[in-house]
Amino acid sequence: MLRPPQPRPLAGKRVLITAGPTHEAIDPVRYIANRSSGKQGFAIAAAARAAGADVVLVTGPVELHDPPGVSVMRVESARDMLHRVEAALPADVAIFAAAVADWRVATEGTQKLKKTAAGMPPLQLVENPDILATISKLKDKRPPLVIGFAAETEHLIENAKAKFARKGCDWIVANDVSPATGVMGGDRNTVHLLARDGKEVTVDSWPVMTKEEVAAALVSRIARTVGA
Ligand code: CTP
Ligand code: CA
């Protein structure tokens, strides 16, 4: 039986997505990480592909299969992720769903750190590059639509608005990642889409949905904005 043709509103558009956590090595056997599963970013990649886009997904270490038809680049650290994202430009849309580790150790041990009688190793942290802010502030290669996420455990909208003002992106998807929500690692997500209407910030609160449904809703809003 012939299936009716699917609408492909993002055909011909290149969509770049980051997903998952990053791992920041402390020494050859230890790292700093977080609880991100990558599910939301992978779901967005699959939805963008289904809408006809050419999709590049730059992901940190996750236990997920490559979405069919998506060009997947697997990286470890925030700095690797930034380099891969820069190399993947230009893009029509960039969506930064990764939970990038904010800090790494200043000097990665070349050998496994050992317990000693002298006490604990002093781990000095330095801040990682902010990939979303870096790409949002590009002059020539800035994608026309740049979307960030705001992962918050309290004061969700207030914190997301402050982040929105800081990052220089076009939209922010705010989500509550406090443990009670089960968002980190779980299959559902409750999000609020922050955008700008002139000088005003608009907040569109979506009902609880699966991560696939959030992805589909986000992609259809993207398609309305940049699609053919
Ligand atoms: N982000 C990024 N690079 C970083 C940190 C964050 O690209 N080094 C992106 C995330 O992918 C997300 C957005 O910035 O799209 C917000 O990430 P979040 O962790 O919520 O905000 P931070 O600015 O890191 O602030 P904080 O963790 O202190 O809330
Ligand atoms: Ca952060």
C-alpha cells in the first residue's frame, strides 16, 4: 500500500544539535560528568530529520543509538564539543540541548592520582567554554536561529530569563530538572519556550509531554519560523 507523502517542512535546511553530558577527565580513569541521558537532544535530531532537515548531532557520551539518517559525532569533553560544533557550521538552525560540564580540572593527570598520606589531591577547577554563547555571538557564521536550553532546579522562569539575556540566543527552552521531576534520565519533560517579541520576553508553557512529543512540538515551531 502506498503511504501518503510526509510533509518535509525543513527540507534543504541544515540543523545542528548538541546532546548529552560531557566528560571532563581528571586523570586516565576518572572524570567529571552529570546525569544527562541525551534523550531530549536525540529526540530533537530524529524529529528534525523526519521533517526533512540535514541533521548533524554532536553528542557527549550516551547510551543511545544513532538516529537513522542523522550525521552523529561523538565527543567526550566540552572543548571537543565546541570544536566539532564550529567545524559543522554553517547551519540554518542550531539547538544546544547538551548538558555541558561547566568545569574541568585545570591540569589533567597523566597517570592515575594516588591516595597518599598527605591527604586529598587539590583539584583546581577552571570554567569550560560556553558553546551556546560562543555560537550566538559569532559574526559571520551565526546560524539564523539559535536555541538554547535552561536546566534549572529552582526559580525556573526567573533563572531562564536571566540566562536568555546572557546567552544571546533567539529562544530558550526552560526545563525543571529537579530530582522530583525525573527529567534527567527519564522519558518525559515539561518545558517553557522563551522567545522575544520586540523587547518583551514571551513564555509559552507546554503541558507535560514525552521527550519525543517535546521534540516534535519544537521542530514544528522551528518549521513555522524558518521552513519553506
Ligand atoms: N551550554 C553550553 N556550553 C556550556 C554550558 C552551557 O553550550 N559550557 C548551553 C547548554 O547546552 C544550554 C545552555 O547553555 O543550551 C544553558 O545551560 P545551563 O547549564 O542551563 O546554563 P549555564 O549557563 O551553564 O548556567 P548554570 O549551569 O550555572 O545554570
Ligand atoms: Ca551549566
